[in-house]
Amino acid sequence: MVAGQLTTSVAGMCEELAGKVSPASRPVVEEVAARLGQPLRVAVAGRLKAGKSTLVNALIGRRVAPTAAGECTRVVTQFRYGPADRVDVVARNGVKHAVPLDANGMIPTSLPIPADEAAMIDVQLSSDRLRDLTVVDTPGLQSVNTEISDAAREMLFAAPIAEDVDDDSKAAVESAEAIIYVFTQQVRADDVDALEAFSKASQQLSSSPMNALGLYNKADKLAPGPGQDPWPVAGPIAGDQANVLRRAVCDVVPVVGLLAETAEAGLLTAADCEALRTLAGLGEEKRALMLASAGLFLSTESPVDEHQRRRLLERLDLYGIHFAIAHLQASPHLATGELVRLLFAASGFPRLRTTLHQIFGVRADVIKAGWALGRLDAAAASGPAADRDLLRGAVESIVARPEYHRLPLLEAAAQVTTGQVALPEAMEAEVARLALTDDAGVVLGLPGEARPQLRRAAIEAAARWRAFANGGATPSQARVANVVHRGFHLLAQRLG
């Protein structure tokens, strides 16, 4: 993990404190330092068959998580970086059962112990994607009563497990710091309830949309007809869902998870591309018949054998096959790599990558620093009196720094976006932008403007929020406004 400015400062402070505090407080300081070096934990949640594991594979860049129902899909699985690939099924009594990846490089669908005896599956992969991100794949919400599965509750809500579980396993079941909620249809009330429950796993921003993202998966199913572009429909629908979920998530991104997995995990081979090229060369009437449905695609006589056609359906589904054939008709000599790049763009995953960076990546530093300082402050309150002033003085020295203002700003934004503090819609949006990004042009609504213009706009915004705090705001609004005022003041200083 690449440490940020705040986590680096707090880690350095912990190193100094470890040599000064008493033996009673030293383990807490060392624990905090260790946690600061761990990647951001992002949990992927949602209903059964929403495509969570497919999206997990796309995020990891490898097809490791099984997407078909099996014992392993009933157990919370975490994917983290390791020097070599390794899979351990951790029992509730703490015993680890090592299992090999199957012949396809995936977690085996059957486990060495019953699924209800497994606390979690711990997967270490030598994937650079996991150096800065630990991905937690949760079991789906139950299809009958839509309650969160017990396994998901245990992982995300840090429900107590056997006391003799080793430290690594205990750390693995701690709350996630960010949530990706996957759905494939218009959200229902129980989706919102479940998402709010998952969001409570956040240690600093409980029940906050600032650390939660919605994914409208299988956007290709929204196409008005076979082979037609779904994005003119998917975009507005995702926007509508973002408005419905505005108190629970910071954004909703439409994606075609299957195409993302295929492109990111390198699952489309040269042989697949040649099969698609052959199909692109068929007569229009024959091709239209084959692409009318999955059944006809497999049953219609074709120069491409059924096994290969089934594989194409598994990798691309009908939308991806339509898309690929259209591009191969336009460019008959299109290389496999270029076709994969086009499919990746069509999956919507590039936008997801950007959004994840803007929402979670930018905030990882302050989230971890905030957790660490909170832990040290709690240790000061409950630990030996001899360490109290030392720990609190160290915490105050960090909190006083301008860069630390991001945490109270995020907390203020969380209060506003959840409706705890009511503000006009334009002001609410301004708070969210200030909290979520370091891009001054985006924050100020002036993308591409020069620094002098941006600085003037930041000064004006700071003055506007100060005037609001001092003139007619409620006490809760004034507290938020003062935090935002300081945020714009610091932004103006940075632009100066």
C-alpha cells in the first residue's frame, strides 16, 4: 500500500510513541501502526445472482471467485495481496485448511469443511491490483426473506467469533471501510435497508453515503432490442437510482460486469476472436436468427461448433457477441487485443475505475488516519495515567494540521447527504464535491480554469459559507458551514 500524507505522519508518530509509552500502551500503538499499513478494505454486497463475484473478478483482474452457486459462495471471501497464490478456509475454531486453486485457477466450489463451520475464505494472490485494495466478496442477500446472510453479517459487522481465532483471522472479519452495493433492477425498500446496514460497517462514517457506491450491473439487459446500445437507457436509469439512493450511496454507476470480467481477466482468446470473425461473415438472415436468443445461438447450425458458441455466451452473452460482431464487420482484421479494449470500454468499467479512485482512493488516507487517531485517543482515556498526556498530545499535534481537515469535512458531508442536517440542494452538492475530491476545478464547478480564477472562486465560496453560518443558519447548519468555510479557506491557500 502506498501511504498517504496523513497515514505517513501518524505512522511516524506511532514509531516515536512506541519507544516512550509504557509496556501497557505499547501493544495498542503497535497495532495502530500495523493497521495503517494495510490496504483499504472494500466489501462487495448485494442480492443473490446480482453478479457480485463477476465484478470481484473484474476488480482483481483474475477469474478466481466462482460465479456459479456452490459451497464457497455461501462463505465470506476476502482477496488480499500475497507473494504467492494461497487459499485458506478458516474454520470458526481458528483452524486454517489450505486448499489449492482448481484447474481453472479458481477457488474450488467445494470446501474441506461444511460451509456453516467456515468463518471465512482467505485468498492471497500475487496480483498488483490488490496491493492497495483488499476486496471482500459477501454472500448474497437471501432470496426468500431478503435478510443479510449470517456470513455477511459476521464479516461486515464484526460479530464475535471464537476467542481462539488467530489475530490474522480476527483482522479479516473487521468492518470494511467502503461498500460497493450491486443490484440489477430498480432498488426496493429492502435494498435500501440492507445497504444502510452494510454502511454501518464503516468505522468513521457510520451509515454514510460517502463511503458507499451503487453498481447497476447487467446494464446490457436494458437495451431496447437485440444488439442495440443499452447506454442511452442505462445512463438515465442509473441517474434515477442515484437520486433514490442519494441518502445511502454517493453515486450509482451502470456496468456490464460480464464484459468487464472477460476483458480485465484476459478471458477472450485468439480462438474466440476467430470464432466471432467467422460469425461476422455469415449472411445477415442467418446471423440475425442465431442472435435472436441464447437458445437459437446454440441450436442453429453454424460453422462454429456448439462448444465454442457456448463459451462465447459464457464470456460475452448475446450483447457482447452482437457488439463484437458489429466491430468485426466494420474492421474485419481487428486484432484480439483491440477487440478486448473495445469490449472493456463497452462494459462501463472505465467509469467505475475512475469513480472508485475519486471516492475511495482519495479518502483512504484520511479514513485510516482518522481510525488510528480515534484508537489512540481511546487508549489515552482507558490506559495508564502516565501515558495519557503523551498520547493525547500526539493526537492533537496531528489534528491541528491543515491536511487533517478532510476528516471533519467528510463527517460534515455525511451529515448533509444523509439528511441529518438539511441544506439547499446546491449547497449539499457543493459540500459533497469539497469532501470527495482534491480537484479544485471540480469542487468549484470550474473545470479547466486557471489557478487565479479558482483561487478567487474558493475565497468567494469561503466567504459565502461564513456568511451563511453567521446569518440565519440553525446551530447544526452553522457547525457544518464553519467546517466547509475552513475547507474552502484551505483550498484558497493551496491555490495561492
